Amino acid sequence: MQTIYDTFQSVAGLMEAKPLFRRPGQPDISYAETRDLAERLATVLAGLGVRPGDRVAVQVEKSPEAIALYLATLHAGAVFLPLNTAYTGAEIDYFLGDAAPRLFVCSPDMLAAHAHRAGDALAVETLGSAADGSLMDRAALAQPSDAPHPSGPQDRAAILYTSGTTGRSKGAVLTHGNLASNPDALVEAWRFTASDVLIHALPIFHTHGLFVAANMVLTTDASMIFLSKFDGPQALELMREASVLMGVPTFYTRLLKTPGLDRDAVARMRLFVSGSAPLLAEDHRAFEEATGHAILERYGMTETCMIASNPYEGARIPGAVGMALPGIEIRIACRETGRALPAGEIGLIEVRGPNVFEGYWNMPEKTAAEFRADGFFITGDLGMIGPDGYLRIVGRDKDLVISGGYNVYPKEVEEAIDDLPGVLESAVIGLPHADLGEGVTAIIVPRAGGTLDPEGIAAALSGRLARYKQPRRVILADELPRNVMGKVQKAELRRAYADIYN
Ligand code: MLC
Ligand code: AMP
């Protein structure tokens, strides 16, 4: 197996001067420059005491240098742990406590908030989006590191935290084998080549932006137009010089509202990919009508990287996520028995293959609970495989809201709300939202005789939960609907408030 770093290194050696990063209004950055920075950062990591297997936690703005830091971590044989820039101090406390990294890298403007964390066991350094920060200062003085640490397929490469149904986030541990297996399958499946220019507008602290979009470019000698965030008109303009866009469904919802989206504007584009949340079939059709391009929808998960994809050649069916990628097995199983169900029946989507993660960091019981004895991972998504062989996701067995491609576990938000004075109990649900797909919504029951102010609740949550997890709307209620077992009936709440955003 070639690790992502090995492949990047050989690709960079072949095409040193080729631009890897293109940025509007800023100079290009080549493969050779990125490799050189990664090698110098690898020396810096070693100097800071980072050894193979150590975690490097990173909460920084998106930048080419942040990608170089990711590559440097792989070069050093350490474990890359990217964190959403939206996480609050309280959330960071948990991740650093749980993962016990050797190094925490934050933005220069956040150093004052995090400096107190530094000690014998943890170094704190900075990296800014203007190629600034203490890591860059150190890299400028460092020699490039020699050969990368020889990592095997079972060695750990990254930890990505995903929220948990119990309210505690779980660190999904991905190996070098996991990371390498995905671009291998996707490059072929999506006909990705060195001639491609990808519009990269996703965050780089998640599977989609880092392990799909960036890794595909890094391992094929392609280029990416690297944008700090998604902006519809800017993306449309850039399509005149790009060939591929990878996005969450909100990108497409917003593009459909962007004036000028027509066949001419996308004439140079060859592929539009959507994933991380369900793409509305009506958006799929409207996009094809406007541009002549059928969006290629695929399905994945932090724990499994990409699982299934609509075909490059052949029908890209609205509302379906296609077939298993090469080397990956998908089965639809009965939740209770784990037995495979016949085609056409709805059950749990289970996955096995080189893409499936090692397990949850320091959580052997949770890991065991989500794998079958024969090695299949239970995704928690409900699906069926039709007579056409295409997988369709029909719902979720897990209590999860996906807002603009970000996962929000209701339990975590409910616990934060229930801790507030004056709250008796709460239920958090996702409701249809035209822009974000689902809007996080809290239904809150005040304590007897008390009053609650929805704005006060929002303010109280802001220091505790990342903005995207905070309810877009708070609804006060006298009680929550329950079944005879006392379980809150979220389906009933979803029906009752279905139209509040649209
Ligand atoms: C930002 N905000 C969000 C939000 N993103 N709120 C809810 N859900 C989101 N997804 C907040 C902002 O902090 C801001 O707060 C307010 O909402 C308005 O922001 P905005 O300007 O509309 O948001 P924007 O910055 O344009 O971001 C929206 C977005 C972005 C959809 C472009 O969230 C995004 O890039 N999402 C992609 C997520 C992703 O990569 N997921 C992949 C996971 S991997 P305020 O306070 O100003 O109101 C995975 C596996 C797989 O799932 O299969 O791929
Ligand atoms: P995450 O844990 O952030 O990686 O999110 C993974 C979840 O996103 C999956 O379990 C699915 O519920 C959802 N998901 C990803 N891609 C799709 C898709 N194309 N359609 C529907 N849901 C998707």
C-alpha cells in the first residue's frame, strides 16, 4: 500500500512546478513548495516532541499551510486531529482531554484563549490563514525532514470527532489504509485526472473536504482553487476555469438561486458531486435543467469515508446514492438479527471494506456495539437496494440532524438546554429548511410557574455549543408528546412543526 503521503510525494516529485493551490487574487502554490513546507513542518513537529502515533490537534482557518501541516503530520507518522473552527472553548476542553494530543495548533488570534493549556505534556503553537503564526516562524528556520516515517496500512493516520448519540463526541480513528483506499476508488470512479481543476470550497476539518476533495487532488497531480468558504456567485464565476465541484447539498440549493447559472456558465465543467446529506430530488432535476449536468450524488460517513456513488457513465438517479465503490461491500440488514434482507426491503445499511475505520478512540464498548461479528459496520442509516441495484437512503435509525452538511446530535443540544435554569426538559429535532436541508429546532418545556425567553436561551447556549449546533428556532411548549413507554415522540413533533422554516 502507498500511503497518501507516499503518493503525494511521488506525484510532487514528477510535477514540481505545477500549481497545487490556486487562489483568486493570490499567487499560486506549487506541489514542490507544498512538499517543501510539509517537510520543514515535519522537522518542526519532531522538535516539538511529536513522535509517531502522537496526536496533533489542529483548530485553524482553512489555508494551504494547514494542508501542509496535515501532510507534515502524516510524514511524521503522527495522527492528524482536525477540529471545526466553530467549536467553543468548552468543546475544545473535551477533545483535548479525550485525545491527549502532544501538540495543539490554533489560530494566532486564539492564542490568548488557549495559551493556558500549554505544559509538559502539550505544546501549543499557532498557524494563521496569512501563512503566519509560530509554526511558520519555526518552519522558516527548519531543515526539510528526510524520508517520511514508514507507516503501514494498519497505522493510525487521523482522528475525526463525530458527535455521539449519548451526547459525548466519539473520535473515529482512521488508518493510513483507510485514507489511501478512498482516493484509489474515487479517482477511477469519477475519472479524476491531473488535468482536473477542483473548486475546493468545503471546510478541511471533515472527511468531505479533506479525505475526499483534498486527498484526491494531492494524489493525482490535479489543481484546486482553494476558497476559504462557499459563495454561490464566486463559485459560479470560477467555473469558467475549473472542471469539478464537490459540495454539500446546500451548495447546490444556493447555486440554483444564483443568477447566471446556465449551460454557458458551466461549459468548462465536467462534474458536479454532492454528498454529506440528502440532495433533494427536485434540486437534482432543476440543476440538470439549468446546466445540462446531472449531479453525481455519493454517500459516505466519517467512520467509513466514501461508501457508494452514482456512476460516472450511466444513470445518476435523483434520490439514489448509487452502488458500492470497488472493494466495498454493502448489505441491508435487519436491526435485531443482523441478517441480510432481500432486495427491496428497508433495513440498516451496513458496510465492510478497507475504507472502514479502526474504531472509536478509547471507546471499546461503543466500537463493539457498532460492528457485527463478521466485520460489517452498522452505519445507523436506513436504506434499501432497488431492483436497479441502486442504494437509496430512506431515513436514519440514529437520532441525528444534518444541517448544511454538519452533523448535530440532538442529545448533546438537549443536555446543554436542560442544564439551563428554568428548563424542565427539551427535545431537539431537525425540520425541513430550504437552505440548510434541516434546521436544528428545540422544543422546550419550562419548569412549573417559570417563564423562559427564547432569546435568553440562545445567548446562554452560545458559549457552550458551536454556532451550527445552536437551535435556529426555540419553541416553548407545555409538555412533550410521549408514548406509553414514556419515550418522547419526535416524529410527532416533526409533523407538528414541519413548516416553520419554509
Ligand atoms: C454556518 N452556520 C451554520 C452552518 N454553517 N449553521 C447551521 N448549519 C451550518 N451548516 C452558521 C454560521 O456560523 C452563521 O452564524 C450562520 O449559520 C449563517 O451562516 P452562513 O453564512 O449562511 O453559512 P456559511 O458560512 O455560508 O456556511 C454554510 C455552508 C457551510 C453550508 C456553506 O456550513 C459548509 O460549508 N458546510 C459543509 C459542511 C461539510 O463539509 N460537511 C461534510 C461532513 S463529512 P451567525 O451567528 O452569523 O448566524 C461527511 C461525510 C460525507 O458528512 O459523506 O461527506
Ligand atoms: P458524518 O458523520 O458527518 O460523516 O455524516 C455521515 C452521515 O451523513 C451519514 O451517516 C448519512 O446519514 C449522511 N449522508 C452522507 N451522504 C449522504 C447522502 N448522499 N444522502 C443522504 N445522507 C447522506
